[in-house]
Amino acid sequence: FDREDLAVLKEKGIRAVYFVDYASRSTEFADMTALGAYLDKVVARTRELNLDGLSFSGIPVFGSDTEQAAQKAVAALFIEKFAAVAGPGKELLLLFEGDPQFLAAADRDKVDYFVLDTKETDNATDLKLQVLRALNAGNVPSDRLLLGAMTEYEFTDEDKGTSDAVTALTMRIPEIGGQPLAGLCVYNVNVDYFGADFIYPLTRTAIQTLNPSK
């Protein structure tokens, strides 16, 4: 059913990407040869389904030299496999979800968009620190950085007031980094699938706010 829906999405101008959640599956992909073979299959499947791009996640390691070397090898493998077919100037989009420092600074300009892992950030102070840290990491310009927001997640603003995270982060896109960010990534929209009373209008308002109808 999802495959049938993809054709309808394309007719409406909506793009879909294949996501590999390495951050939560790193133990499963400890073998680099197996990971490389899997990523080759992902690229092939993306083309088979006529998807619009690739996305992957990762968590930076700040441990021993051995652990950091292993992380660098994994990040380099993702770039080798995905950036060969996707990224700036290529047919497919390439997104990275997480802390940009997972990737080598020289490889960050091979990614179209970064989705910062702020989906569980629940206050304005921590959010600003995460954004500034990402922008200062190098090769992460504000016009390629998106914030991640979780539906039904409470967010505390600078005055200790609270609101839902989707609305709060939407309003901060134009100014939080000193200049506008690229946009917003909303997680868990699918939980409203059979009862579109809360999440759907919330997400729709966010879209209309950031992309006002002309």
C-alpha cells in the first residue's frame, strides 16, 4: 500500500527518501563488509522504488582513539556509498539526521541537508546551544540545517511557558541561529493516522507557517 501511495505523493510534488537509522542499529552493523553490502542494496532499492533520495543517522563517538577511528570508517562508508549517487548537484537528495560531527568536516558539503537531533530537546536554552554547536562545527551552513521536532512533546520557552514542540520550533526557524534555518523535520506524524484530530492540523499549520501559500 505504501508503494502505491508513493506515486500519489509524487503527483502532489512530495518527495520521499529511504532512511537508514544507523544510530539505533550500529550493533547490528558492526561488520563493515556486511554494512557496505547492505548500503549497496539500499541504493538499488531506492532506484527501484523511484525514491527521491537517501537519509541516514549517526551518533558521534568521543571515546578512545580506536572507537573514534571505527566511527570515522563507518561515516566514510556511508559517504562513499550514498554520496556517489546523491547530494548537491546530483539527481537524488542526501540527508543526514543527527549531530553533524558524526561526519568528517570535509564530507559535510556532500550532504544536501542536516536534520539536527532536537526531537527530544524540551527547552529553549538547550535548543540554542545545539544549534550554535552545529553551526560552529564547520561546513554546516544555516540554510542546510533543519530542526527535528517530536509530535505531542512539550517545550519550555525562555519565559518558562510551555507549548507543543512542533509549534515552538516552527516559530524559531527564522531566527534561532542568527539567520533563518532550512526548515523543520516533524517526527511521529504517523501515530495520528487513524484519528487526524491533533497532529495533522499541528503539522499542517507548521507547513503553512514556513511555506505560506501564495
